[in-house]
Amino acid sequence: MNARGLVLPLGLLALWQGVAAGGLADPRLLAPPGEVAATAWRVLTDPAIFLALGASLGRCLAGFVLGAGLGLCFGLLCGLSRPADRLLGPSFHALKNVAVFAWIPLIAMWFGFGEEARIIFIALATFTPMVLNSWEGIAGTPRALLEVGSVLRFGPWQSLARIRLPAALPSMMTGVQLGLMHAWLATIGAEYFLAKGTGLGGVLIEGRDTFDMALVLVGVVLLGAVGLVLSQMARLGGARLAPWKREIA
Amino acid sequence: MSVSITLPRAAAGPRAWRLPAWPAALLLPLLGLLAWAAAARAGWLTPAILPAPAEVWATLTELWQSGELQSHALWSMGRVVQGFAIGAVLGLALGAAMALSPRVEDYLRPSFVAIAQVPVIGWVPLLMLPLGIGEALKIVIIAKAALVPVTLNTLAGIRAVPRGWVEVGTAFRYSRWQVLRHVVLPAAVPPVFTGIRYGLTSCWKALVAVELLASAEGLGFLLVWGRQMFQMDMVIAGMVVIAAVGLVFDASLALLERRLQPWRAA
């Protein structure tokens, strides 16, 4: 960590303080930093925010498990079987072009605005990166490795368990990492669009509606922090599960 | 005279029956469409859940003929083009500045990483406070969606230019600017372009999100409106158009990518 990196944030903070102290901005829109910090402290010492965070995380994981499991099966099926690739692949690639948030109105009409709808949306957001990465991983098994397998007279199951799956694991872990990021993003999206007032997304909306900038700031910082932790966990998990491939993007 | 050599097929075995590509690709959508039409005709699903395909098609042509569809699509594309242009230009400048000067990187990188860490949609409530819910918010959010991938790919792309190539440039007594113009930038085109394509895709996604949140026009609004009116045909028509425009954006950038780097065969 370099001290130079602190210049910009501290400069902005000073500017913020200056603007707020000089009365140049509407205090409702831009409270002075000290006040925001005090509110932030109050919010962070109140268990409500962590209950909201827990609700969001639980939802995120439920959707992730569903979407990643289905995505893995679909990706493996298409990567291993040529007919499946030809039959399902083009439809998948066409549907993938629908921007993920565009599914929300459809999901809302089919499943309402409850927990079910939110988890389905999160699963849908996880599905695509998981399919793409597991598919690519399994289809991209180096030929040389497969030839070693046939020299050793591996049957199809042995070849799958000993060669193809291990070769595809790093790519699958990339899928898990991307899938988790997408799941987290979708969780916040689902909490904005598919229900009012639950989880971290609900906290953000509440802060916005009440012009409580500190609450919104705390929410945004937590949002970023959770995203970072999830992505690091997935990266470390990937490095541990598939140590034969060091870097996982 | 040509000598033909027949190579033994690797692991020939019994020849696998191969599905021909195009019919196979269309089989599933056709079956789906048939099942959908049959379900709608038999009345298994109310139109509010799943309208007949013909109805969606009728809505689509109706929206097209009245010019509504084009006007919504143009609104959305206009927003994306503005936001994307701002975000991509800033991202290119930021990425290049950080890649070329370690000092700039020291100053900017931690702040950039912090901003990049929060997903696009997380910024919406914060930015709503100062910006309101008008066009400014939408453009800023879309620009942010492009900024992050473009910056990261530009940074990585310029960093990855082999040192040897830069040395060749210096051996030719290129000036600093010439090295940049003739060696570094062309070499960085492929990764930078990957960032740009990814950025445009993210912009399109972000656009749909901000239009769902607050707008009175655009394709996202069409979806919201359709849902509020319980007009599922309009929702599905909107989704089809969103997918099509996304595809067109990506395909045109893919074309441009090939144009920009004619030295690459594939």
C-alpha cells in the first residue's frame, strides 16, 4: 500500500468538508462528513443492518446454489455431448443475450414478488457464467491428455473422472467466482425490483427515500465489502481445490 | 500429380451419428414454439401468464407500425451511446495513464479499485441523492458500467506489450510518442477491444436496470409498462427487442474489431 493512494480520497474528503462547512450545498443532500460518520456509527452498532445483511446473504447463497448447480449440469452436458451442444447450445446463446434485468418483469408476473421470485432471479443470473465456464472448461480439455487416457485404456467414466473433470476444474472455479459476483449483484437487484424493504437492497432504498445519506453510504460500503469477500473466498477456494492451475482469473 | 494419403481416423470406432448444425439449432426453439402455441390454444395458461406466440408477434408488429418501438429503442440506444462514450473514453485515458506512469497508478489505483468494487446497481441509490432520477443519473450509471472493464483491460493490455517490441522501437530511434503510436497502442488493441466489447455489454445491462428503476421511455420502460398493464405480450416483445439490440451492438463491435486489426487472421 502506497501513501500516494490516500491523496485522492483525503482530498475529496477535505473538499466535502469544505463544501459542507461553507454552506455551498443543500445539507439534506450533502451532510458534513462528521455527521455522516456519526450516523454511520449508529447504523453499524444497530443489529438491524446485520439482520438485513444476513437476509441478503442467505438469499444470495440459495439462488447461487440453485443456479450454479443447474449451470454446472447444463455446461457439462453441452461440453461432453456433441448432440446436446448442437441441440441446446444455440438456444442458450440466443437467450443469453437478454440483459439479465430484463427478466425481472417476466419473473414478477410468473412468480409474484416473494422470496421465490427473488431466488429464481438470482439463480438465473448465476446460471449463465456457470454454464459458459464449465462448458468451456470441459470442451477445452487438451487433446494430449485425452490421448494419454486412451493409451492407458481408460473407460469413459475413468476418462471423465480422472482427466476431463480435473482439467476443467480451474475454469469451473472461475465460473463459481463469476457466478458469485453475479449472484450478489442480482441479490441487490432483486431487493430493489422484486420487493420493497428486505435485505441490504431494502436498506439502500430506505436510505434514499428518507434522504439519509449516511445510511446509503454505509449500505454501499457494505455492498462493496461483501462483494470483495465473496470473490476472494471463491478465488482462494479455487486455488485450493485446483492447485494445479495457479492463477484463476 | 498429387499424392493422396488417407490418414487413419483417430479413435475411429463406430462412426458417431452427427447432428447437422443448422436444423439441430432450430429444433429446440421450434419445439418450444409449438408447445407454447399448443399450450396457449388449449388454454392451459392464461394470457396474463403466457400469451400465444401469435399475440406477441402481433404486439411486436403493432408497436413497430405505430413507431413506438423505434422511439423506445432509440431512447435506450441514445442513452447507452452517450454513457458508453463517456465511460469508454475516460476508461481508455485512465487505463493508459495508469499503465504508462507508475506515479499516476499510485495516486489513482486504490480509489479506482474501491469504486469498481461496488456493483453498478449499488451506486444507484447514492447517486440518486445528488442527481435525482433524471437523465444525468442514467448516463452516469451507464458510463460507470463501461468505465471499469475498459480501464482494467486497457491497463492490462498496455502492460502486456512485450518489452522486446518497445526495445525494437527504441533501436529504430523512435521518439516516445512514436513508440506509443506505432508499437504500444497497436499491440494493445486486442485486449483493449475485449474491454470495450465487455463494457458495451455491461452498459446495455445497466441501461435495462436503470430504465426499470425510473424512466418514462425506453425499452426498459416498455417492460415495466407491460407488466403494470398485465400485458405479457408487451413484456415478451420488449425482451426480444432488448436481446436483439444487445446482439447488434456486440456484433458490430466484433466487426469493428476485425477491421481494426487486419494483421490478425481470425
